[in-house]
Amino acid sequence: MTNKTMNKEWIDWIHLNISRGCDKDGIYKILIDEGFSTSVIEKEMGYRPKVDINTLQNPLKTEASTDIDTDRSSLFYRIKSLFSAPVSAPSFSGVLPREHVLIPNAEKIDSDLVEMYLLPDFLTKDECEKVTEAIKKKLRPSTIANKDEPDEKFRTSRTCDLGVMGDSFIKDVDQRICKTLGINSTYSEILQGQYYEQSQEFKSHTDYFEGEAFNEFASIEGQRTFTFMVYLNDVHDGGETEFAEISKTIKPQQGMAVIWNNLNKDGSINPNTMHHAHPVKSGYKSIITKWFRSKGEGEMYVKSEAERLPNYTSTGFKKETLNIELFEKIKAFYDEHKKNSEVEIVEGFIHTSQDQQPASRLVNLSERLKQEIHMDLQPLLEDWSNTRLDPTFVYGIRIYGRDAILKEHRDREQTHIVSAIINVDQEVATDWPLIIEDHHYRKHRIILNPGEVLFYESARLKHGRPIPLKGQEYANIFCHFKIAGK
């Protein structure tokens, strides 16, 4: 017997198949037949058979009397089929079709083996630091599903169960993750944080369940489908996430999400998602992880048609100053015709805090002024969205009254793709913010002053004014465009 050196691929192969619940005697015999010494095998496996090793059978040779294939990837698939009883997991109907996975600003990894996306800046620097501080408050040793794993250094990070902390900010991050994929939150596990200090790692593993782990953790809750992981800090040295089967190594970048499907299109488990969280060589690594399941309550996919629209800008909105000459024309028209404003009733859309109506009035614009507004804004919005646009509507000047609330909503998918809000006039005691979500479902408070304009993707982004107006009135114009030729 030779004293063959065990390289990283063999080590990963050992731990991967042990974590799947494969027969250890069979793994042991395969390694002997591959030329490894018993001391090398037992050191890496942390295991010695209870029977005479000369009586062990190589399951690959038992299945077929041919020479064993020493290629690791081939061995992996052959041993998986041989051990089908303990490691197989059923397919599920709870699979999100790939055409439904629409993630603004994400890069889809070019691979036929794994469905994977990289999403930069999902969380801001401040958000990352805030989550990391929450993680550090309640850390426990990380665990693995396979209780028989002999390597105490297989996973050396610490974990925080963020989802049970009751923190409103953490809940918001959790919901934003669910909304990004469009998956009902009942089809998911609680949000977790992981913290790696210097030299800590999580050796090659997959996130789905097999064997006894499936029976214990997934028979009722369902198999793990998507993994949504976010790096909370830049790691100066080490800490990469390596997907060896697709030759992809990802360096931690603060705020970036790595999203992958642990299943194939048919719902079967995908071993190509095996990944290794490399040791941190300098500093620390902080991440959050959200796992989705194939079972839950109600419909799994909950994105609306508007949310499935493509995004045309990275954030979804931008504040600018209107052409001063155009604003002066609008303001003069408003001052002259304000006395002729008409009561506006929009059921369930504009009301007071006591659900009373009317809460707004409307000043009708001349067709000439509507056209001038469209002509002035069209090139600006086309440049901003990098898209050719066709004008659709310019509404009159809407005057919101005291205590008014504008319900949070999304605009029409056909005609209100790229839009603008012009603030004409206001008499307020305090600023009246527009609350708008960006493409990552993060809420923003936008304050407009007379003469300022907000460009926004109004069909795609949820927006409104849920805080009652404190003041006498607030007057806006809404201008809308659709994608040219559609």
C-alpha cells in the first residue's frame, strides 16, 4: 500500500459524501483501493471500521467488475447512485421556474450547471454594519445537519438566529430578500447571520438535505430551494466562496448578494451547488443567509405583473430641477386657474386619515401646456432611462388637502412605465414626503420643493404618501411615458 497524498479534491469528496449519509465503510474501502494508507484515511475521516478492513467491499466494484474510475467527479456521481437509498431526495412541485426569477441589477452567472445570480449593493454600507452589530450580540457555534460528521473543523464559524430577535430592521431586510425573489415568506427559514474569524471556514458542502437529514429537517418543511447570501463586509484576505463544480470563486464584497438555486429544473437536488467558504486569513467575515423551502402556505410566487417589469435604471428614481421657464408657465397657470379647481374623488386611493373624501381637487391643464411638459421632459427621461419613450398622459394639477393620504401603489403597466412628478406649490407645516421603494424594496423619503421634479419608474416601484398632510395644501403634476413602440 502506498502512502499517497490526499489532495483537496479527495478531502472535499470525503466530507461531501459523509455529509450525505453515505456508508463510511464503503468510502473507506474506495480510498484504500485508490492507494491511500489507513493512517491518512482515518486522519481525514476520523473513523475506523469496526470490522476487519480486509472484509470490506468496494461498492463501485461490487456494482460492476470493472476498474474503478479515479476521476473524482465521476466517482461522486457513481457513489451517489450506489447509495441511492440513504442519499436520495424526492423532487418537489415547489420549484420556481427560471423565467420567474427577475432580479433587477443582478448578473446571471453563465453556467448550464447551476442557476446563480450576483447582486451588487443589495445592502448599503450602513445596513451591513447594522446587521453585523446585531449578529455579534447573539452568536452560537454553527452546526451542520449531519450529526455523524467527524471533523470538528468542518464548520468553524458562529451563527446568530436573526429571525427570532424581533428587530424591526432585521424583519425589513428579511422581507426585502423574500420580495427580491418574489417568494412567499412562509416558504422560507428564519434569517441567519454567520460570523467567521481568522482561520475559520465551512468546508465543501451543499445546502439541500439528504438521507436522515432530509427526514429530520425537510420531510414536513420541504427541501431547500434557493439560498440568498449577503456579504456584510469586504474581506482583505481569504473568505472566498468557491463553487468548484462550475469553477467559480467569489470574493466577499460588502453588500453583494449571491443567490443560487439548490435544485435542478425538475426539482431534483443539484450537486453542482457544492461550495466551500474558504478560511478567513485576515480580519473577519460576516454574512447573512436566507434559505427558501419547497413547502409553505398559499401561493409560492407572489410578484405582481408590475414587479416583473424590467428595470431601466439602477435605483428607480432621481430628483432634478425643472426648466425654470417651464416652471414659471406652470405656476402662472396654476395661480390663474386654481379658483376653478374641481373636486376629485378616487375611491380607496386618496382620502384623509379618517377615510373621508374628498381629499383632493384638480386643476385641468390646457392641451398646449400638457404638450409642452411632455416635450420638455421626454429627452430628459430618455437620457435617464437610456430608453426611447412615447408620451402617454399629463394629468392636471392635483391639489391635496389637509390630512390627505395617498395610498401606496404601483401605476399602470402599459402606459406609466417612466414618469415624473412636478411639485407646483405647497402650503405645509412640515415636509410631506413621498415614500418610494427602490428596486431592492428599500424605502426612501423624497422631499420635493416647488420647481423640483422626481423622475421615477412608476409602474414598477411602489410609492405613495401614507403620512397625513400637515398643512393647507400640496399641488403636483404627473407626467407619464411608455416604452416606444409598445
